[in-house]
Amino acid sequence: MKGKRTWLLVIVILVAVAGYFGYQYRQGRSAEAESKAAPVRTVTVARTTIEQRVSASGPVVALNDAQLYFGRAGRIKRLHVSEGQRIPAGTLIAELEADEEELDLLTARRQYETALLEAGPTIIKEREMALRIVEERLERTRLTAPFSGVVVELTAGVGEWITTNNYLVTLIDDSKLFIDATIDEIDIARVKPGQEAVINLVALPGKRIRGQVVEVGKLPRSQSDLVLFPVKIEILNPSDDILLGLSAEVNIITDRRTNVLVVPVEAVLDYQGKQLVSKVGPDGQTTVVEVTTGLSDGRVIEITAGLAEGDVILASNYELYRSLNGPAQHGPNMRVNIPGMRVGR
């Protein structure tokens, strides 16, 4: 009986060992198959233009816009403009009924002219001041355009009563259009007047709109926990389909380098304070080399030293990361030789 149990124990151990080595074999074959199915991707170092951008958003606004009010309450006597009309600065827009002010003006003017002929300097000065006051009262019954623009809204018509709390006209100067954007405090130091911008309107997808930063605000606009600074971007190629109030996404170009060497960001590994890539030689051998990097747009990064145009490198720094995690992880064609650096754990 004892011998039988011993044989059963031996059989169980043999089955377990066989299962373990079978599992290891299958894992090895699986890894080998995976390696053959997914060859290492490489890229060739090339020259191009790289840009660094800051993103912002905001609505389309006009050069000037204003809601215009009378200087006193009253009934509208005349309207000299209509909605949609483009008018120059100084245009008389509307008048209130002003019989009392007009009568006072005639009286004050007559008294002033009489004083010029008959009275002394003190009386003349008094009549002159009275005339000026009446003229200002009459002026408050007349509404004129402070700047050139388009009348986009009239809130009342002839015969209607209007108070000093109600505006009559919305006037917009659309001779120039802007994006009234906001930018996070993290990025605002990189934004300067004169920088180029690429504008995308939500309502006009695919339309190429050029812009330029014309003003960077000094006082932030706080929203919840965010500190946002106002930035005004002029639209350089306005058109009739760009309407006020449309939502815009803006990319401000804060830096640009032309004809520079670039590689994918994923190809560069920051390891022990050094920037490393895996360079592939003509024989397929991969060697780790140190590079100096420059500008990045988040997709590619500039290489200022360590590589030449036409060099072939591994496209992902994941392979390089694995190769630098100790000798046991090195691939069969990987040589790790970095002067002045100890590689491994």
C-alpha cells in the first residue's frame, strides 16, 4: 500500500513538471510568434518645419459695438435710420419731441444777442452761459452715431416713449473682426502681440482663417479655480459668412523652426538626465545614442545634435526603455554603449 502511494506521488510530480515546461514552451513560442508578427517600427530622420502653439477659444466680435441711449426720457419724434443701414460717424439717428427745449433755445439766443448790443460784460457772460445750457438740453433729445457702423437693432419706433434706462439703437463697427479669446495663466507668458494664429470656426468647418494677436490683457478673468487672461486676435481675411458671436478655436503660433531635423516624440527617452534614441545601423544592429533636443509640438521633437538627416531610428522609446532595464531585457541586436553612463539596474 505504501509503495502504491509513492508511485502516485511520483506521477503527480511528473505531471506537474511536464505542465510547467509545457507552459514555458508555449509562452516562448507565443512571444516568438508575437515578435515575428509585430516587427519593430523604424523612422528615417528628416527635415521639416515645426511649430509650437497655444490653444484658445472665444467668440467673434466687432471692432466697436455700442447700445445708444438718449440723454433724457421722451417720445420719439423722428427716426432717421433703419435696421441694417450702414452709417458714418456723426449721423443723426433719432430725435425726441423737444418743443420746450426749442422754445427755450429761441429765447436764450434772443436774450444773448440783445445783451451783446445793450449790456455790459457780466450780463453778456451770463446770457452766453444760459444759451449753452439750453443748447445742451436740446442736444440730449438728439441721438447721433459715435462711430461708423451698421444699425443692427432698433428697440422703439416713432411715437413710442423711451426712458434713459432703455437703449434705442445697437450700432456695430464690423470693419474689422476679432476673436475675444481667453488663455490659461500657464501659457500666457508665451503669447505676444504680432504672433500668427490659425482660427477654426465651429460653424464653418474646413474654412481656413488667418489671424494675428493684437492685444494681450494685463488683468485676468477668473473663472472658478481658473485664471484666464483676455487675448484679442484680429481676423486677417474676414468674409461675409463670418458672423458676430460665432464660436472659434484658435491656435496661436508662439514659435516656429524651419528646415530642422525632427523625430517622433515617442522615439526619445529621457534616461538618467540624458535624451536617448535607438539608432539602427545598415546591418540591423541597434545602438543607443545620446541626442540634444529642441522645440516640440507634442507630436515630433527637434533634434539639434546627435543625429543626421537620413539616419534610421526606432520609432518608439518603449523598445529603448525595455533595452535599458538590465542585460536580461536586451534584444539580440541591441548594443547599449553610452560613454559616462552606467546602464542597467
